[in-house]
Amino acid sequence: MKRIFRAVTMLAAAALAAIACSARLAAAAESPLPAGKAGIAMHGEPELAFPIIHLPYVNEAAVKGGRLTVGFLGTFDSLNPFNLKAGSTAQGLISNVFEPLMMRSLDEPFSLYGLIAQTIETDEERSFVTFRLDPRAHFSDGAPITSDDVRFTFELLKTKGRPQQRAAYSLVKSIATPDAHTVRFDLSGVGDREMPLILALMPVLPRHKTDRSRFDDASLAIPTGSGPYVVESVTPGERLILRKDPNYWARDLPIRAGHFNFDQIDIQYFRDANSLFEAFAAGIIDFREETNPARWAHSYDLPAVRGGRVIRESLPLGGPKGMEGFVFNLRRPQFSEIRVREALSLVFDFDWINANLFDGLYKRTKSFFDESELASTGRPASEAERALLAPFPGAVRDDILEGRWQPPSTGGNGADRIQPRRAFSLLKAAGYQLEGGRLIKQGSALAFEIMVKDRSQERLALNYADSLARIGVEAKVRLVDEVQYQRRRQKFDFDMMIGSWLASASPGNEQRSRWGSASASQEASFNLAGVRSPAVDALINALLAARTREEFVTAVRAYDRVLLSGFYVVPLFHSSDQWIAYSSKLARPSVLPRYGPASASATLDTWWRKEP
């Protein structure tokens, strides 16, 4: 009887989904778009045409209802993810509580479709962008979203937002709001073809509920947004519960079909990785993304897995693999010499670490855009790349220009002599001498601190420190708590730390905050290394100015070569797959996004519970 009831329920859900789909199409057909287009792509045209039925990687018949419980490592001290002091903001707010003018499709390199902004209009030069707001859009308290709210948000984030927002928005010449539903940005002379899309990703904050004078403060005040969820309750630093807004204005929009299927999302924080795993093993949380290969290989022989109550999957991770590595803080004098940075990079023994600590499950990262057409490693520079690099002689090493460079490799036995010998030769050329087992230059020893935030980082850093000690370099590893770690990172108060730079299929404006010269002295930017390079700046401009995908790929590859040649990072490793384990009561779409993780987001916005 239960099986029959379940089958009838699923058939009814499918029928309701079909009716809803027909209703969405009918509504779209009856409501012609205002002037402008329903979508925009960074290069070319977006793949989906109006009227949109749904995104390709969602299940429009997904069951609605139920509760999702997820866990995150760390803590939080703020519910404002947009201000400078939001170093430890609670996760799950962006897209669930706050939403942007337009929504990104994970099935395309960089395409956006109308959400709060029903349409977008720009010219061939992208010298302006006009958004026309959906008159149905409103905040969770019922107040309508108007152009006044968009102007307020833009001006607030331009002056008090995070560094990357301030840097991007400061390029806008002016903003005009001729009526309650129209916003026009003047971008003349900016020379940044990504800017219309950057503005389209801007969240919209309620002017009537946002205290401008206290926006800089880390706050646990319940925020008001326009997204599908509202904050139901908060336990500071420990727990956040989101509840579906029954009056969510965009619940019937085709672009939202198949999304936000849970009635409640319970986000719990754990102080250490072991506690987080044990909570999953005990069935307290429903979903886990595993990032520890040793645990993935050895710790999932659980009764729940054997009994089929937990599903364990390794699914392809779409898009380029970004860079993670030990980053040198060039603001420290011992790292100003490129030969020193390269030498210290040579003694990181990935082969031994991968075999002994990670069960051989990782690949060494060799590009800032690995496993994609954007990566420069393994391919010689084209004539077009060389033309872009010509004004900066010496910015790219010959072996990197010719595609011959690879990260150093050892036999994996832990007793390699070749790379330490190469490293010592470079250090000697940089003026260091071995005295009493220590590398000395002008009376000062080559010594520094590696700041880490958890035990897994600590173990990796200690192994690296041991390798450095063999060539006379003193590296002390210091473990700090999450709050101190974020504060020190924001103020660049470290010698070396592990940095992570996620990569997309369309790198753009965010590169200025990561590697651009202006961000080197900008507190809380992601330019952890403090890079100030005319070549880097020029190539960021080139990739932003590219009009075609071919021009764009050329610029990014040249950019990748310059970053690799700077030896700003000791590259670590990556997995080509996303390792996930989840309750068998959850279900996911059968089609995976081409440029994103199988989970789609940290709170599984395209998943659903089979029986709410």
C-alpha cells in the first residue's frame, strides 16, 4: 500500500509540475518583456531564449517541502555578507535571503537571466547598461523593490562594501533612475565589457531597513531580503535556521523552477572537522562534501552506507580547477626576490605527500585555470599571446612561454636530492650562504611563519616546514582560531598562509581584487601576495576588453603565464571530482551543471527531499 501511495504521489507531483510549467509559459507569452533582453552573455548570446522553461540542470518536477540540515566548519559573528568586517559571516544568506538583479546559469561560462531585473539593455560598446525591474518584485516584508533601492545599494556598496565591489562600482560614471522601475548606469570610457554583468550580479538591499551609518559593523540583526527564505532563528556562532517565505515574489518565475525546494534549512556550525564528520555519521546532518581524501578513502565504511541509508558519490566537478597554495606575502622583505620564491617552491614534495597523506587521490595543480581551455601549461604561447606579452619583456619565463614548465616532481620516497639542490643553487644566487645549518644573508636568517586555521592545514604546513628545514630555512607553523585568522588575513598580517582562488569559466573583474596592483594595499582584498605588476594589470584589462571568446581565451592564457612566472604561490593540488555523501532521503537532478559542482550550492538549491 505504501508503494502504491508513493507512486500515486509522484505521478500527482509530475502532473502538478507539468501544469505549473504550462502556466509559466502561458504567463510569459501573455506578458511581453519591456524593452531590452531577458538575458546577457559575456561573449556572444545566452543559450536560453525567452520564454525560458527552466534551467537545464534542474528538475522542474522536484518535490517541495521538508527540512534540510547541513553543517559547516568554523563559526560566524555577522549576518551581513557585504561589509568589510564580514570576515566570518554566516553561510547560506546569499541567494537564499539576498538575491541579485539577474541570475547566473551554471550551464554556461558566464550568462545571466532576468530576476529582480526583468530585462537588461546595453550597446555594442557596453558604454551603458539599463535594467528594468520586475514590478512584481518585493522584499520579504512586502515592500516593493524600486529603482531607489537599487541606487541606494549601489551607492552603499561603492563606499562601504567589500573591496572588490568598491573597486568595480567606482568605475561607473553615473547612475540615473528616471522612474520607479528603471535604472541606468553610464559606463562610458570604462573599457570593461564585463561591467554590465558585474552590476547585474549586485544584490538589492532594502533602503527602508538598512542603517547606512552602522553598515560597517558586524551585526547579528535579522536581515531583510527578497530571496526565497527568511531567517527564522539565530544561535550566534553556532546555528542559523532559514524558513521558506510563503510570499516569495519569484516562486513562479521559470528561471526559479526546480530551485529552493526545502521548506526549512538548518545550518549548523562545528568547531572542528572531526565533530562535523561525526555529526554526519550519526545522521544529524543530511549532506556532506568531503575535502579530506584520507577520510574519503577510509572513513566511509559506515553502517548507514552499508545499509543504503547514505549515498556516497564522486561526481565530475565542472569548469576550471582553481589554485590553492602556500602564498608568499611580498610585503615581507624575505620574499621580494623571485629566486627565493621559486627555490622555496621547489622543495614542496607533492609526490610524497599525495601518496602518504592523501592516498594518491589528488592531482598537482599546474595552472590557475587547470583542466580547462584557459590553462597555459602544456601548450606553447600563440602569436596572439606573444603580442599581448610583448610590451612586458621578462614577465614570462621562456619555459612557461613555450609550455614546457611543470611543477617539480620527485620519486615520492621522501629522500629526493635533485629539487633541494636546485633550490639551494637559486638561494645562493640570491645572496644566501649556509652558516651553521641556516641560510644567512647580510646577517639575517631566512625564516618566516606559516599561519594555518585548522589541523589539516597544520599537518600539511608542518610537512612543508620539515622540507624547508633540510635546506636551512626556518619555517614555524602557527595555528590560530577562525576569527583571528580572518582578521589577520584581511590586514595581511602574515608571512605565509594557504590561499585559495576559485576559478570560473569566465574570469573577470574579480581578478583585480586578487592580483591587481590597486588591491595590494586594499585591506581585505584577495591580493594576499601583494602583487604589483604592470603586466598583470595590463592582462586583466585585456581579458575584460575581449569581444570574442577566442580573444578572451588568448588573454587569460597569457595572464596565467604571467602569474605562474611570478612564483607568488607554491601550488598545491586538486581533485577533478566533488566527493559527496548524503542521506538517501534526498534526491538530486540527473543532469549536472557544466560549470559548477553537483551540489549546485552549499545549501543544495536544486536538490529536494523525496518524502517531505
